[in-house]
Amino acid sequence: MKKISLAEPNIGNKEWQYLKECLDSGWVSSSGSFVKRFEKFVSKKTKIKHATAVVNGTSALHLSLYVLGIRETNEVLVPSLSFIAPINTIRYLGAVPVFMDCNEHHTMDITKTLEFLNNETFMKAGSCYNKKSKKRIAAVLPVHTWGNPVEVNQLYSICRKKNIKIVEDASESLGSLYQDNKGNMVHTGKIADIACLSFNGNKIVTSGGGGMILTNKKKDSDLVNYYSTQAKDDPFYYKHNNVGFNFRLTNIQAALGLAQVQSLPSFKAKKKKIYKIYDQSFKDIPGLELIKPAKNTRSNYWMTVLKVNKKIFGNSRDQIIKKLLNAGIECRPVWYPNHLQKPFKSFQSYKVQKTQSEVKSCICLPSSTNLSKTDISKVVSTISRMQK
Ligand SMILES: Cc1ncc(COP(=O)(O)O)c(C=O)c1O
């Protein structure tokens, strides 16, 4: 039985060609030309001025928070509904997450986050402090979950007033657009202080493992470049005036990433098509619906997520997952809420309610760009046959 996978990479001839070119050149570590070409290509595509390729999305987030000055006396507002990586990176720096709820698009609930900032914080000497913990809220970290952009304008205008830095986790949203404060559609991350991408194997574009740090600010980009390469003050005589990281992407990974990102338009078109087919197939089945992107945004449809109302559909989310797995169809529940994870459950969460019900009722469906129509039909018929 052929297995249908959740999110597998789509590797073409160009990937083999660039990898061969890279290996033949002998430049396999992080100094080769593919790293520069990959960074330049993503910067042009996103229209964000500076791009630094790093080893993965997690290190991108870690270093971004670090160069923006986030340290152990600080708090960072972050959604509970997310892959665990952004929360871990806050903890690497000794800072503390404050968990926010999600909305129907599975992105950070901006209304509740603003309510928290308006009612639960105070300003002192130009900085924003949490009334409860008395710690400084130094950053927000919204995540564009499933490729669905967060609508950030209202939040960011308050953050700017309260001297709160903005790091966007765009790991899942390469190719997704949101509106800036003038109503222009721009790439996710464009209006943050820093945005981070992931090129993990399950993402819309992969470099095997990899990430990228994007910013319009030269000063922050210079810091990222400096700290990601062991903080070399004199690279010839090995003088280091600070403690740095070894976070740069290798040329081999960049060769793969460059070939992949050159196919982004076709990957995006394929992802959207997959979403539309699922949507058409499930729209008349009571108790089933897809998680949709917000109206004024353009998602890359990285992952299609199905929400199950057990009372109406007649079978639970877990029964559907079991049936799909038995049929050789890979699928996953949505991440366990981060405010309930063992290392984080002592930290503050603000009215996180929707996250818990969403997590219990949702399934990530196969969304690979190389899914065939027959594969999608099999997923759909396996689920729709369970209707009671
Ligand atoms: C939302 C989100 N943030 C961060 C990451 C971390 O990226 P990486 O696996 O490249 O470290 C991922 C994916 O893996 C992710 O989905």
C-alpha cells in the first residue's frame, strides 16, 4: 500500500544540478556562493532588505531575540498555539513567555492581546511592564500558523508606542502576504523588526534543514551576521570581543534551498489547489470545516487543517485520525497547547480558551505539493465514509 505523507519535499532536477555544482566547487561549508545567492533571492522575493541564512528556524528565532536585546529580566508575548520552537528560544535566553489565545484562523488573537496590553500592563521610563510579574514586556512574537498571516497592524502600532520589539515567526509562511498600515499587500515579516523563516523538510521550501533571518534594519542585520559567525572581530588573528554562535547555513544546504525557492510560485499554486479541493469536498459535510486564512491576507496554504465537530459529524477527531493512519494516510493532531507543556505551565497565560478546544478538534491533513488527485480523493473518501 502506497503511503500518503503529510508534508514531504518536492525535489526536482534543478536541486540535483545545484547540489552537483556546489560539490564540484569544493565549497561545502558556509562560505560558498550559493549561500549569498540564496539570501539575495529570498530578500528580493520578500522585498525585505537584509537576509542571513542560518542552520534552522529555531536558531533564527534564538538569534533574533538575542540581537534585539531580549534577556532574562524580560517577558515575550507569544501564542500558546504554535510549534514549541519559538517558546524554547525565549527560554534559551532566560526570558519568560506570556501566552496569548488564538482566533478561528489559528493565529494569535489580536483583540485579546491588545486587551492584555491595555489592561494588564503599565508604562515606566518609556518601557512596558506586566502588572502581575513587574517584568518588562520587551517583545511580541506572533506566528503565521499553517501559512495563515496574522493581521498585525493594530498590534504593531501599540507595540511601537510601548517600546516593544517585534519578531515574527514566519517559519511556515514563506510566500504569504498581509496588509501593511497603508493597505498594501506585503510579504509576512516585512513590517516586523525581524522575521524568521524555516526550511525544514516539511516546509513549503526546504534546504534539508535551514532558516533565514530577515530585517530591513542594517544595524540588526550587522549584529545577526556578526553573532551568527562566532562574533569575529578580527577573523585573521581570531580576536573575539563577544560570545558568538556558529549558526550559518552550509553552501550545500543553500544550493538545495536556492533551487527550491526558485519553484516557490508553483509550490504555492499547488498548495492552494490542494486546499481548494479539500474545501470543495468537505463543504457540504455537516460537522467538518477547514481552518481558513483571514479575509484580508493571502496564505501560502502550507498546511490544510480540518476541524471536526464530533456532535454533528458523528465521529471524533481521534477516530478520524485512527482511520486515516490505518489506511496509510499520514496525519497529525494539532500541537499540544504550549501554556500546558511541562516546562512552561508555571508561566502566565492570558484568557487562553479557544486554543484548547481547537487543539482537541483539529487534524493536519496531507498537504505535500506532490500529492496526486487520487491521493486527495482517498483522504476525502476515508473521512467522508465515516459520516453518521
Ligand atoms: C512555527 C514554527 N516555528 C519554528 C519552527 C522551527 O524551525 P526549524 O525546525 O527549522 O528549527 C517551525 C518548524 O519546524 C515552525 O513550524
